[in-house]
Amino acid sequence: MKTATITELKKELGSLPPAELVELCLRLAKFKKDSKELLTYLLFEAHSLDGYIASVKEHISIEFDGLTTTHLYHAKKTLRKILRFTTKQIRFTGSKQAEIELLLFFCEKMRRSGLQIDYSVQLNNIYLQQLRKIEKAIEAQHEDLQFDYRKQLDALSFI
């Protein structure tokens, strides 16, 4: 079976009546948890990006509170889990501003977690990779926002 292109899907969806569109969306949401989460974001939370970012930050904070610093293996697993969650939320928003704010928050929480980032190659790589992502996203912002975000990024780089 050949998968249709986005253009073909858009054209076909445009020709369907609204009741069928609702049915297709519900059927799509039943099969994949990510689809259901995306649909929930689009329907209920997309209107307030700042509120959504705040709720994601709260969830990240709760996850970091449960982080164990005694066993490095468990700490790495938990950090990867938090990072997967953060990345998924960034994909839902599709916003570079949300990406910057959430990744800055993640890096700040990671720095303050008490983990010895500098002594673990894996933790250091995770941290540096997120800093590179932030740097790349900052370049796509307006100059005024770039200045503010770079100050925050520089503060994380030299801690």
C-alpha cells in the first residue's frame, strides 16, 4: 500500500463533510497515544501557549524532584525520560519560543539537580546537546528575543 502525500491528504480531507472528519479524527486518536495527546493539545491547550509552557515546566519540576542522585544509572534513565517528555511537548507546540524556554528550563533543572554532570561523559553529552539545540533555536528568533535568551544561555554555560 502506497502512503498518500500531505497534499493529497489535505485535498481529500477538504472534500469530506464535517461529521466524517470528526469520525476520522476520533478513529485516528484511538490507535496511538501520541495522536490522542496531540489532539488534546490542539483542542484544549493550543490557545494559551504561556499556560501550556507553565504546566509542562511544572511537570518537569515534579519529575526532577523524584530524581535519584545516588545511582548514576538510574539518574541517566530518569533524565532521558524527562527529556523525551520535554521533546514531545515541544513537537506538539511547533514553536521555537516554547522549545527555547522548555530546554532552558530543563538545563537549569539539570544543573541544579546535584548531579555531577562534569564527571559523567553521558550526562555531559546530554547537557551539551541541549545547549546546542537551544543555540540553534535562538538563531531563528527576533534580535531582541535573541539577546534575552542568549543571556540565559550564557548563564547556564558558565555555571
